[in-house]
Amino acid sequence: MGIVVPLEEKSPERLIEPLVALVADDMARVNQTILSRAGSDVEMIPEVANHLISSGGKRLRPILTLAAAGLCGYGGDGHVKLAAAVEFMHTATLLHDDVVDESDLRRGKAAARVLWGNEASVLVGDFLLGQAFKMMVEVGSLPCLDVLSTAAAVIAEGEVMQLSAAKDTSTSEDAYLKVIRAKTAALFAAACEVGPILAGSGKAEVEACRDYGANLGIAFQLIDDALDYGGSAAKLGKNVGDDFREGKITLPVVLSFRRGSTADREFWRRTLEAGEIADGDLETALALMKKHRALEGTVERARLYGAMARDALELFPPSPWKHALLDAVEFAVQRAH
């Protein structure tokens, strides 16, 4: 049983193409940096790192670092190392996440933990974080180092918050949003903030880019939450319903629980809190979400944060960079189609 969240007829891939084209030359340098910095004399490190690095992710976060620098007229090359650092931070969190969540798939391939074990996944994630901080130091911008190191700490806090809220069906919408602000939006915000800092932009421009990234990150995560129940395995790169099987409390669950009957809530408590999942329970979960319009509600909230991301760029004059960054917001939201 699948649920299609109705959205406008647009190709999400087409919407991100202008941004990808604008950063293509710099992104080639970022990719080269990523491959060289993932190298190590310890054979297992590049094996594990490259398994995930080469698995076809869109690299949206480093793209945003390059684009925000372009938007603010940066003319140096520090943004290349910072973009690579941002991608290493993201990759490290994915390696750690899969261990915590006991996930078997990542981007359509076997998760690193399945192939090399939990210990290797955690330690290679730590190696990538170390490499990320080395690159930040090499760029020589203390404010950028401050932004990205703060983001690393906030992301870890978000992971722990999510762990604390795991299987807790009483989680409120506000509490859940607090988790994803830390776990996901913090890195989007930092990725967008370091470009204008490097460019020597004013406080208003720096804050605008940060707000753009933070709101885009929330919208992006909310669409991911909806896709876990209403998407396809091919689009997700993981199994549909993984969040359900792992007992994750995401916004579709929060809305279904809040809007449901006593019997509906007992279903969520049995499956997510007690972990007693029987055959057909995923289909029941999907039916409850459809009944209570939980996926539509999640997408509506993603649209709201997307609108706030677009508003944040209003102070910038028209340019190809601005237009492409606005399209990137639509890309993030339209993925639910």
C-alpha cells in the first residue's frame, strides 16, 4: 500500500539543475578534495569512507556552501575546503546514524555497518570528522571554524535528543522540531553561513544565509519524514517504512497520534513504544496516516519552512545565484511528489 502526496506537477530534478550547473567547476574541486582527504595508509578507512562517499548522494550541503559564497561574491578558494569539510561532517553523521538506528541500507546500498561492522563505521566517521576540522583550520577563518564546530556539537545534541525521544509517542510537534533543528537544520545553516563569512559580508547577509539554510534544512527533513511512509524504496535509497520498523517518532506519527482515536493511539503505542510489530501493521500505519492526513500535514509544514527560506533571501539583489537557491527550496519540497 502506498500513499501519494499530491503536489504540483514539476520535476524535482529539473529544479536543482541551475544550482548544480553554477557550482559545477568548484564542485569538481570539492570532489577531488573529498577523495584525497578520505585516503589513509590504514586500508579499511578509505574502503569504508569511499563506500558511502561514492554512493550517489546529491551533496546538497557542500553545494549550498559553494552557492552561498557565490551569492555573496566570494573570489577566493577557501569555500572549496569548507564545502568538503561540510560533506565529511555529513558523511560522518550518516555512518554514526546507521549504527545507532541499526539500518541495513543507505542510498540503496548495504550500509557500511553491515559490511564492515559497527566499530569500523563509528571509527571511520570519527576519522572523517578529524579531516573536516583539519580543512577548516587550513582555511584560516576562526569565525568559520566557530560556526562549523558549533554545528558539530549541536548535531550531536540532536542525535542524543532523538535517542531520548525514541519510541515515545507522547512526543509533541515542538519537541520533534527541536530535534530536527539540531540534527538536520544545524548543518544546512552552517553550510550556508560560512560562505558569506569568507566573503566578508555584513551581519545581515550572514544571518540571511544562515536563516535560509536552517529553514531549508527543516523543510528537507520533513519531506524525508513524509517520504518514509509515502515514497518508494528507489527514491529513498532505503526501505519504505524503515522509520516505523525502527520505532522512530517523526512528524507523520506525531500528527497521526494527536489526531487519532483511543484505539489508534493504542496501535501506535503497541508498535512503536512496545516494538510489537505484526504482519500488516505497516499497512495499518499508512491507512491511519491517510485517514488523519498526516502526510499532507507534514508536507504543508515543509512548505511553510520553505517559504521562510525563500523570504530570507529577499535582501539579496536578483542574480543567477539567488534564483538557483530559490529553486533549490522548491526542489527540497517537490521531492514528495
